[in-house]
Amino acid sequence: MALSLSSFLVPISLLLVSGGYCATVTYDFDVGWVHANPDEAFNRPTIGINGQWPIPPIVATKGDRIVVNVKNSLSNESTSLHFHGLYQNGSTHMDGPPSVTQCGIAPGSSFTYNFTVDQPGTYWYHSHSRGQYPDGLRGPLIIHDPDSPHKDLYDEEIVLTFSDWYHDLMDGLLAGFISIANPSGAEPVPNAALVNDTQNLTVSITPGKTYLFRMVNMGAFAAQYVWFEHHTMQIVEVDGIYTEPTDADMIYMTAAQRYSVLITAKNTSDANFAFVGSMDQDLFDVIPDGLNPNVTGWLVYDNGKDKPAPQEVDAFEPFDDFTLVPVDKEEAYSHVDHTVQLDLKMDNLNDGANYAFFNDVTYVAPKVPTLYTALSTGANATDPAIYGSNTNQFVLGANEVVEIVLNNNDPGKHPFHLHGHAFQVVSRSDEEAGSYDASNAPELPATPMRRDTILVRPNGNVVLRFRADNPGIWLFHCHIEWHVASGLIATLIENPLGLQDQLAGKIPQNHLDACKTSNEPTEGNAAGNTVDLLDLTGEYKSPGELPAGFTARGIVALVFSCIAAFLGMAVISWYGIQPVKAKTG
Ligand SMILES: *[C@@H]1O[C@H](CO)[C@@H](O)[C@H](O)[C@H]1NC(C)=O
Ligand SMILES: *[C@@H]1O[C@H](CO)[C@@H](O)[C@H](O)[C@H]1NC(C)=O
Ligand SMILES: *[C@@H]1O[C@H](CO)[C@@H](O)[C@H](O)[C@H]1NC(C)=O
Ligand SMILES: *[C@@H]1O[C@H](CO)[C@@H](O)[C@H](O)[C@H]1NC(C)=O
Ligand SMILES: *[C@@H]1O[C@H](CO)[C@@H](O)[C@H](O)[C@H]1NC(C)=O
Ligand SMILES: *[C@@H]1O[C@H](CO)[C@@H](O)[C@H](O)[C@H]1NC(C)=O
Ligand SMILES: *[C@@H]1O[C@H](CO)[C@@H](O)[C@H](O)[C@H]1NC(C)=O
Ligand SMILES: *[C@@H]1O[C@H](CO)[C@@H](O)[C@H](O)[C@H]1NC(C)=O
Ligand SMILES: [Cu+2]
């Protein structure tokens, strides 16, 4: 009976699809260098699409298939696209990170992303190749919902992207950031903040109307405080999850987070009003002279009237997203099957540079993309060892309730993102609370806030839960691009045997060709060994640890004179290169 029922249901759903409810939305993206000057201060090479920058938004409707044909015309960098926040349920091979679910798309090559979207909301897409999205390859991705619970509450919707902007290209900035000349790991500070890849944006407002503002932080580093003068925001969606409408005067949007807010216009056109994005300068180790952390725009009711300068706010007191309640009232998972504990620290390795670590391991991409290891190793795919010694891998069983306990043993704020899922945020400490103590845990929220990117506070912790109901290879990483580059990444290998049932033998030829072009293997363990899966000889590794007895933090200067000798570079003058200071980012 069960069998005949399910074989009956399948044709029905196919019928609905072919009945015209779902469309295929196709984008042909030729990725290449253009020039841009969004802050009117500095013209620089920027990564555009089809000769243009800002790059186009991707827009579809719930249920649609999205096809993105990417041609890499960059000539000097390989690329990739990640569709941030989309679960890629059944299509982990379309998720984007090179060396994880695909090989990078080499200059001159093409690659097709092809997947369906069942989740409405505000997302974005960006390169997942080293340091590349801050150079321009990032844009909004909106999935409309004919059945939105809030659709009767607004008249129009407006997309606003927030970001930080660098005048220098990432390639050079990264070389300086992860270097013996920057032992404290001070991150480059952005030169400007942008809204919609510009400044002084005007948004036309009609009195009496209610607007849905879909806001995305596409920045590389800076979180932004956002507020609209004399208008209240009503939060209705965070990271693709509908929330009970909740008022906020100011929100704090980390890199990669999204907020949809309703704003009801005044009934008269007597004045125009500023809105502001203000970069959180706590993240910056140094505040360069003349930096303007703010970007201003205006709600323009009357073009003939002034656009008043924003008033200074006394204090940044943003809304606490932890208190949001999802519309679906999904209850907190009260039973956990699998706890993944991640202790975060920053430290130096013996090349003198500063790296980021989970559980004393800094992520290094494997030789074989982790997905291809999982698909080519049969029953051994459940053995974490085959994925290498530098990938911070965790193998999750089918449908387990997984809990990530993240202890931030660093004085910086970090926005953490999980691919493939939204998670329940069941606990988040204040700063300086130290590590999570399960025996003294706060009471579970009944219907916890869910999202895909969450701030963890300085020397604090956060506890996240989700059900492993989406076979795939999913990264969990800090979304500060500097920290991605310095290794703050873990790899979740979710239900690898279920994944083999879904995808073994089904990776499209153009994906395999991408590996062939760049000479990367597509079978075997992290080192490309197909014979002895436990032999990782030749795998990619991080630089070694500092000699025993040396802990870099606090005695950086001493350590570095030792390393200089160690490396035979005794003549390097540390103090001339970079002042040694405590790291706060
Ligand atoms: C925005 O306006 C400010 C203040 O007038 C100005 O300094 C800045 O250059 C403007 N930005 C752009 C992109 O026009
Ligand atoms: C890549 O090409 C762009 C555009 O010509 C150039 O500005 C950039 O410096 C190049 N990057 C590298 C690493 O050579
Ligand atoms: C996308 O995938 C669907 C389903 O597998 C397939 O029918 C379609 O041909 C694919 N489209 C492209 C452009 O690859
Ligand atoms: C901001 O940019 C998005 C595309 O990224 C566009 O859809 C939207 O209309 C822009 N908003 C305004 C107010 O111009
Ligand atoms: C605008 O007018 C309507 C109807 O007169 C009223 O219900 C609403 O509260 C007013 N809105 C504002 C923002 O004053
Ligand atoms: C940016 O905005 C904040 C908050 O209103 C204000 O304190 C600060 O002075 C502004 N900075 C500049 C350079 O305008
Ligand atoms: C993935 O799809 C399966 C059904 O095919 C569903 O049970 C599961 O909840 C989905 N997972 C996510 C994260 O969307
Ligand atoms: C896979 O695991 C089995 C059992 O542990 C082992 O005997 C076999 O050699 C492994 N396969 C490879 C290719 O290493
Ligand atoms: Cu970080």
C-alpha cells in the first residue's frame, strides 16, 4: 500500500511541474575584468559580468530551475559561483566552493550551474574562489514567493545591497595579510562603505505606501549598523526564514547576512529622510586617518526638497536577532545526536604568518575536491580520515540532529555561515563569556531563530542545531573573507552513502572537464590516492607549527627573531615592517 501510494504521488508532482508552475531561469555570465569607481575616489580593476559592474541580480520564483552558464574570461584567475543560503538539496555539486564540490573554473573555460530552488527569500551569489568576491563578483539573488505570509503587508519591494570596498585588489592585499610581515594578522581595512555599489543613493518613496526592503550585506569584512531616520523597520525575514513581524530601529548586519524589513512611508511629502549604513569599526585593528565608515542614502519623497545630512547617533544599540521568532514556529531540537565542537583561535605558524584555526587545525584545501572523494571511495566514504589532515572534517549520519558548539577563543567578532542548511540558534553568549558549558546551559528558546549566518561575539560562544537531512559536502566558515583565506573553515560530510546514491556517476561532464583543465584529480582520498585510502602521502598541508615552547601571541617579537634565524633570514627588520600590536579583529 505504501509503495503504490508513493508511486502515485511522484507522477502528480511531475504533473504540477510540467503544468507550468515552474519555469527555468537561465543566465549567461561572461566573467571578466572591467573598471569601476563606486566611491568616486579611486578607479580600479573590478570583476564584472558581461562587461558590466555592478553585476546583475539573479531573480527567480520559488519552484523554478536556475541555470547559470559561466564563462571565465578573467584570463589570470580561476573562478566559481556560490549561491549563498540556497540549500542545494540534491545538488551539492552545484554549491560552488572549489576543492570542495567542484574544481575551480580555469581561465577560458565554461561551467554550468543547474539547480532548482524551493526556498523563497533574500540571498546572494558570489565567487567562492580565494579572495575573489571583494573584487566585485557578488550580487543579490532573490526568490519570490507567491505564497508569502507577508504579501498583503506591502505594496512594493526594493533591493538594497550593503558592502565594504577596497581600492586595492585582493591578490596583493592577501599577500600582505598572510605574511611574515603581518604577524598579528591585522586585516586590511576597507576604504569605503557602499549601498547598491554606490553612495548617496536615492530611493523614490510614495507617501502612504509600504515597502519591503530586501537588504543584503555583500561585504568582505565589515558588519554594518543600518537605520532609517524617522522610520521604523519591521523585520519579516532573515536569511530566507520568515519571521513574525518585529520592530527595530537599528539592525546589525554582518557580512553575508540578509534582512527583509517593512517600512511604511509617511503620509506626506514634507521632507526627505536619510538612511545610513555604518561599518562596525570594532572589527578594525587600526582606523586609518580620514576613513568614513558611513554610507548614506535617502528616502526621497519630494525631489525638489533637500536631502538632509544624517544626524549623529549617540550609541549603536542594534536589535538583537536572537529574539526573532520564525513564522513556522519550528520547535527547538531538544535531543542532539551528534555534537561538533569547534574551538577557534588565531595563531602563527612557522612561516611567520598568522592563521585561523578550528581545534588547532587551519584549513587547507585538499587535492581532490571533497565531494569527489566522497563519491569515489565506496563504503570508506564514512571514514573521516580519507578526507585529509587539514580539512576539519566531520562525517554526519543521515537525519541526525547535529549541534555545532563554537567557542570563539579570540577577541574578534566572527560571522559564521553554514552551507546547505539554516540552523537554529539555540544559545549565544555575551562577549567574554568563554567556552560553552553544556552542564550550565541557558534554557532552550521554544522556537529559536533560524538563519544561515550568525555573529559570535568576542571570546564568546554560540550553539547551533540542524537536522542532517540534506546529503552533501557543506562548509562551515567565518564569512570574513580574510579569515576564509587564513583557514577558518570546517567541512561537514553529510550522509556520504546517501550522497553516493544521489550523485555517483551523475557529475556533469563540464564539471569533470574543469578538473581536467586544471590537472586536478577527481578520485581517491584527499591526496588523490585511489589504492590505499588511508595513505595521505602528498596531501596539501599547512606550514608547520612553531617550535615547542613558542606561543606567538604576546611574544611575537621574540618568536620572530627566532624564526628569522630558523629560516635563514636573520637580516629582516621586523620593527620596520609592521608595528607589533594586540590583535582585536
Ligand atoms: C557622496 O556624497 C559625499 C558627500 O557629498 C561625497 O563626499 C562622496 O564622494 C559622494 N559619493 C559618491 C559615490 O558620489
Ligand atoms: C589580473 O588582471 C587584472 C586586469 O588586467 C589586473 O588588474 C590584475 O592585477 C591581475 N592580477 C594578477 C594577480 O596578475
Ligand atoms: C539542467 O538539469 C535538468 C535536470 O537534470 C536537465 O533536464 C537540463 O537539461 C539541465 N540543463 C542544462 C542547461 O544543463
Ligand atoms: C539596488 O540594486 C538592485 C540590484 O542589485 C536593484 O534591483 C534595486 O532597484 C536598486 N535599488 C535602488 C533603490 O535603486
Ligand atoms: C497615514 O494615514 C492612514 C490613514 O489616514 C493612517 O492609518 C496611518 O496611520 C497614517 N500613517 C502614518 C505613518 O502616519
Ligand atoms: C558616522 O556615523 C556615526 C553615527 O552617526 C557618527 O558618529 C560618525 O561621526 C560618522 N562618521 C563620519 C565620518 O561621518
Ligand atoms: C531535502 O529534501 C528532503 C526531501 O527530499 C527533505 O526531507 C529535507 O528536509 C530537505 N532538506 C533541506 C535542508 O532542505
Ligand atoms: C576500504 O575499507 C576497507 C575496510 O576497512 C579496506 O579493506 C579497503 O582496503 C578500503 N579500500 C581502499 C581502496 O582502501
Ligand atoms: Cu572571522
